[in-house]
Amino acid sequence: MAARGAEHRHAADVREGLGSDRSSESSGVKPEILALADRLAEAGEPFALATVVWARAPSSGKPGATALITADRKVTGWIGGACAEPTVIREALRTLEDGTARLLFLGTADELAEHQRDGVVTVPIACQSEGALEVYVEPVLPSPQVIVIGRSPAAEALGTMALALGWRSTVYDAEASPGGARGVDPMLEEAVVGPTSMVVVATQGHYDEDALRAALATPAAYVGLVASRKRTESVLGYLRDRGVSDDDLARVRAPAGLDLGRVEPKEIAVAILAELVQLRAEGRLPVVAEEPTSRHEEIDPVCGMTVDVADARFRATHEGRTYYFCSAACLASFEANPAAYAVSAMNTGQ
């Protein structure tokens, strides 16, 4: 029995396809997807959109069909059947990690070579339908978030300029709140400061210490202080004496902004925004949050598809080794002749 390359059908694998909405399987972006996309964008949550751009019958995916995939692997919409599902979800998560869109070709193993070209990810599938798909997967990432603490011409100007760039911007003045400087902590918590957020302290010496301490307690990618060098040394020394670690203090960029010489307060905002843009462009500030844990993937020894081990529904053990499968049909084929597929896996370096 040939372990790879023989005719392979997933007749026994009857599963719901990508997403839960198969209403007439019509193509196009459905209103519920648009509404969800708006809600996620408003909340600053990343997601990916997967759109079928080409299909060969009898694939269940239709050109124009779209699905939305969130970072927690939830799928809304429909673009194809169970054979396409693992690949589309996996590549959607990768777009959220690297911020790069990609075009997927999903077809039989013997036609992958003719579809290989720059920018295309080719993936073998072996489904009963023997159809094929091209799916465009693009990330929709939150706009950059800037939080400015303090009330001053520089703070107000920075908040306004960030909005003009399409960034999310919040200017917070603790002295104007009932809690005073102690209100910085709950404000930052409410703002949901994440690993891509940027926090700028510009209180003009009123409560730099409290604001900077609170900012350093967040995972913000950038923490800047608008202050003279002398004032900066005083603030950092104060925090060091009160237990803030040198590693945390090293995160502070002060004076914040590019060195433009002696400038007006509003021009300080220009210098800070220019620095933020520069750091992001150079890759020194993350555009997307880093994946906390790496995924463990294995190759299905029957059809060659990549399987996410954490979510693998089908698995089998042969001679002390566990094998993972994309479908019940692949598992059944393996169980019918495990030795042949195990040898094939060893020969291909799996």
C-alpha cells in the first residue's frame, strides 16, 4: 500500500466547515461579520479576515465568501469545509503575529508546484471533494494606542496629533480627577494598556513620580517622560529609592522625543510623535503583541497537512510514537496500515 500519493478520500470525515454559518453558503461579507469587525476594531482587538478569491469545483468554498478569525481561534462566517479549516485558522493566527497578509493555495499535493510563487503559501489537502481554494488572509490590527498623562500644551498637542494619524489617543489629567495623582493607576487599568501601547508622562513636574511609577507597572512598549535631564535624574532617583528596579527604570525614555534642540511646548509633541513613528518603523516598538507560547505542529503522515497538536481531534500511537491527523478518514487510513505510513513519515523526516 502506498503511504503517500495514493488516492485519498475523506469520505468518513463529515464535519462542519470553517465557521458556523452555512446559510445557503452564499459568497460575500455578511452583515454580522461587518458588525463584529466594527465592535472588535472599536475595542482594539486584533482579528483576521479570510476571503476566498478562487475556487475549483466541487469545493464548498465560493469566491467572495469571507470569515473572520479572532486571536482566540473563534471563527465567524464560512469559506470552506473541514479540510480548509485548520490551515486557514493557523495562517490567520500567523498574520496576527507578523502583521503580514498572505495568499493561500489549498489543493492536492501533486498540483502544489505549479501554484508556488512569491507570496503564496501552498498547503496540501486531500478531501473527498478534490476541489481547491485560494484564500486571501489579511490581519486587521488595532491602531496604535497613545496615552498621555498630564495637562499641558505639549500633552494636548500630542493627543490631537496622534488622533490625526488615526491612532487611538487618550489625554488624562489626574489633578482634574477626584482621586488626584492616585487616580493614575485605575485610569491606566481602564485604558487597557497592552504590550504595544505607548505611555507619555507630561505633568510638568506636578506628579511625574506617581505617573511614571504607574506607567512602569504596565506592559507598555514605550514609557516616555517629558522633562529636562536634571528633572529626569531627580524623578528616577526618587523611584529607585522607593524600590523601583533598575530594569524598570531603564525602560524610561527621557527626555521623550527626538532631540530637535530648543523648541516650543507644542513642538515637543511633534518631537515625541516623530520618535514614536520612527521606533515603530524601525521595528523597535512592536506593532503586534508577541505570541506568549509557541504552537506545536505535526504533519499528518497520510495526507501531509499540518496539524496543530493542541487542537488535534484525531491521533494514534504506533510503536511508542504519537501521530496526529487532520480528519477521521486519515486516522482510519493510518490504522488500516500503520507500518506503511510510519515508514513514510520517517523517510520524509517527520
